[in-house]
Amino acid sequence: MNNLRRQMLQVAIIQKILDLAGPYAYWMVGFFIFSVALFLVPSNIVVPIINNYSSPGVVPALSMLQAYYRAVNVAQILYGIFIAIAAGAQIFFLAKTIKQSTRFLVGAIPLFIAICVLLTGVLMLLNVQNYGKFLDQVSADIRQIENGSMETARIHISPRPQANISNRMGSPLDAFIAYESPLQIIRGIRPGEGLGWEDFRVPLSLDFSRNTVRPFDERRSIAHNLEHAQLYKITFTSGQRLVYAVERVAP
């Protein structure tokens, strides 16, 4: 009963604020819905940049990193523009409401503050630190490929599918757009080095396939797997652990 009364009181307070805010309440809600729809626009612009990363004669890993770098930069600019448009529109609607009648200030100001807090939260979610960290990491990987200073490892690959792994680059865009991943995640272990299982990202355009005839067997010893399981040599970047090249190694 107390919960019901509390909910009814909350609804009454919200309704009172909306009534006091006058026309601004309707403009705010309408433009908020429009702003949410506006945030879907980058997906139509950014996704093709990511999906069309590969072309004949290019290195898949390098091309993919460059595509993600461009996509994140474009999305960052677009989201910034949309937030600025949303904030500007709210200021315009607030001024128009106050001009109509100052009595609407009592309700319009709290709503305006709420919208500003929401926009600030979105801006923090899309903050320069998250985007900047990803871009710095991608830039470092690009330099690694261009300088030929990538890491190498000899690994066995787990034959078991990992349901909890998302085949994504780990980009901040992943939370806002839906697209078919251009890569697959493989889980590998370096025999005898005691590092445990590691995840590596393999571009689909590398046309990598596992040797299903000689799979790795977790129930058997390192020596047994070295003799019977397929071993792979991979070259990869340090940041995104993006595979530049992968080849089967004879035991």
C-alpha cells in the first residue's frame, strides 16, 4: 500500500511539474524523442566504413584498424554535433516558453536542468577519454604494423566455442550501433609458457580456418598436444591483439 501511494505521489509531482512548465514540457518531450532518433544516424554512416575495410591488395589488419580509426572519428564528430543541436534547441524552447509567460519558469527550469544533466551524462558516456583511449591504441597498432614491430607467438587454438565472447573490436561504438562483425575471436594458449588462454582478433578476410583433424585436447598433456595437435604461428598487434598473419606450423 505504501509503495502504491509513493508511486501515485511521484506521478502527481511529475504531472504538476509538466503543468507548470507549460508548452516547454511538450517541446522538450517531442525534441527528446527526435534527438534519440537522431542518434541512429551515425550507424548509417559509420557501419559502411567498418564493413568496407577490405579490398584486394591491402593488408586486412592494417585496413581494419584504419577503418575503425576513421569510423570512431566520424562518429565522435557527429555525436558532438547532435548534442550541441539538442542543447541549443532546449535553450530556444525554454526562452520561447519564458517569453510567453514567466509563470512557467517554476516547472520549465527543473525540466531544463534535467535535460542538461541527461545531455551531460550522454556526453560523459561518449567522453573524449573513452574515444581517445581507443584511438590511441589503434594508432599504436597501426604504427606497429607500419614499422614491422608486431608480436609473434606459437599457439594451440581451443576448439570450444566461447559463448561469452563478442566478436567485436572493443570500440566505444559497439554500445551504440549494430553491425555484422568483420572479425572472429580465437582463444589460444602458448604451450609450456604458463600464460593461460589469450584472445586474439582475426579479420574474416584472412580466410583463416582451424585444422579440425588435429584439434587441441585440454585433457591431454602439453607433450601430447605438441605431437598431435595443430600448432599455429601468429603475428599480432599489442593493443587490439589483431592478427596480421596466421599460419600452421609443423610439429
